[in-house]
Amino acid sequence: MMERFEVRDFLKNVEKLPTLPGIAMRIIEMANNPKSAADDLSRIIVSDQSLSAKVLRLVNSAYYGIRNRVSSVKQATVILGFNTIKSLALSTAIMDKFATTGVVEGFSRGEFWKHSLGVAITNRILARKTGMRKDEEETFFMAGLLHDIGKVILDQYFHEEFVRVLQHLNTYGGSFHSAEKEVNGLTHAEIGGLLASQWQLPEELIAAIRFHHAPQNRTEHVKYIAATHFADILVKTKGFGSGGDQDLSGLDESVVGTLGISEADVAVIVGVEMDREYQNASEFLRLMEIES
Ligand SMILES: [Fe+2]
Ligand SMILES: [Fe+2]
């Protein structure tokens, strides 16, 4: 009988799991402090030269569509707002830590990040369609970018269990998530959720990561969860990168109702907006040195 991989096995190894980069931790601490202001945020970002250079590259990329060149983080914060710059800096610091380009047993890190970026931009589109506030859009983006982070953790820290899933997928097909349930027990969604709470990321991010394959009967942060679930499937239909499977059977159609979008909306999203936004966001891939 093959050994299963359960929450307790994961928790036993919790000390060896990656901590967030120091700069990301400082950003989260600052964001959790109600007294902090835009100045504190730019001071933290500017203290890390490589991070601030990357933030400025993204701010000046097509993704934000700002007409005049922004030359300082402080100015960027004024133009785009506190939450946007906070999420952007946090995403960049996290990507920096986990972005590699290797391939194991058919699983490509580059394709993985393209898939993640695809879900990120689609989440941002869905946030807009469902009337979320401007400053919430970026949290949707982050939820998409990090939704499958549990796979990276599996790959790097529980490699045997990771390979077992890939082999099962290779032989039987289906989704990564169902293969995990079959051979391991614990899924990348749960692993990602555990990690995100250990990192003290915002509650809505933890929920979106943890429940992106099980959106039914949720009562909190439902739009974050529904959007991430739906975006994951839409990105697979578009073929932006690959998160390890192209299985479309797992769609829970109730999410469309939760998001309150129409069939016509979906047609425009898939037919026009996703391509445009994905194109505009290609600077994120270049920052990770992934060919877009
Ligand atoms: Fe997933
Ligand atoms: Fe995914």
C-alpha cells in the first residue's frame, strides 16, 4: 500500500518550508498596521534596489497603461494607490523567490508561471466585471498568481509526492487535483492555503488559494474563490501556459452565478479581453526571465 501524504506529514515538515522574503514580510506587517501610510510603503520598497527597479518596470509597462513615465516608487504610489503598489511589490517579491525555469517529468516551471499569470489577469478582469473596487482588483490578481503555489512547494519540498502525482497524471489523465487526491490525499490547494496562512497573507487570498478547486458552499470571500475557480478553467481553454493538466471537467457552474456575470460577458472575456490583458502583462514574465 502506497503511503499517503496527509496534513500531519506536511505539518511535520513545516520548519523546512520557505519563509517569505524579508522584504515581503515587512510589506505585510506594514499593511496590517492601520497607522501606516503610503510613505512607509515606498520607504520599504525603495530600501530594496532590485525590488524597486522591478516595481518601476511593471508600473511603466503596458499592464497599467500610464501615459507618462513614472520615475519613483513614491510617485507610483500616488498614481496607482497604496493597495496596488503593495500587491505589486508583494507579488514581485514572491515570484522572485519561486521563479525558476526548470522542467521535471514533463512539468515546466515556465509554463506553470504562464498559467498562473493567465489566472491572475483573468481574475482582474472578473473583479472589474463584478464591480469590485479598483484597489481590490490587485488582490484578485495576486490570488490568481498564487493560486497554484502549492504545486511549487510540492515540487521543491516534497518532490517524491510531486513526481507521484505527475506519474499518475501521465498514466491516467484527469486533473492534477484529482490525481493528488488519489495518490497523496493532501492537495496543492490545501498546501498553498496552509502556506499562505503561515505567511500571514490577507484572508481573501488564503481562501482563494485553499478553495479554488472546491468553491461550493463557501460563505466567506466567495467572489475571490469563485473568480479564481472560473479563471483557472478559462485559462485552460485559452491554453495560456500549463499548470500540469488541461482538464476542463472540474468546472463548478455555480461560480458564474456567484460572480453575477452573463454569457455575453464571458464571450467578451474569452474572445477579447483575456488576450489583451495577457499581452499587456507579459512584462511579468520577462521579469522572471520567462519567454512570453
Ligand atoms: Fe489548482
Ligand atoms: Fe491552476
